[in-house]
Amino acid sequence: MTAVVLAVLFIQPIQAYRAASDHHRRAELALTRVKAEHDDLARRAAESGTRGALVAEARSLGFVFRGETPYIVVTK
């Protein structure tokens, strides 16, 4: 009978420990993903200040350098 009472008393703390452990594991995974995203954004921000990135963005918007002849390629 004593063993049953002790087992019942330990169920709630064990369940709470497992829930906290699962929550911690999920939080660690989320943190890892956010850190990777942060590193990617920091790299992209550093690259965006370069002349090459500026030229690439301008060209994607249709800008051309002075003296260049713009061509429009139409595909069907």
C-alpha cells in the first residue's frame, strides 16, 4: 500500500519534468533556427552595401549605366 501511495505522489513531478524537458528541447531547436536565420540576414546585410550588390539590384529594376543600350528580351 505504501508503494502505491509513493508511486502516485511521484507521478505529477515526473510528468512535469518530462513536459519541461520537451519544452526545453523545442526551445533549443527554435533558437538554433533563429540563430541561423540571423546569421543569414547579417551576411545579406553586409553584402548589400557592396557595389556589386547595388549594381545587381539596379539591373533587376531595369536600370542601365549611362551610355549602355537597353535591350528588352521577349519570350513566347
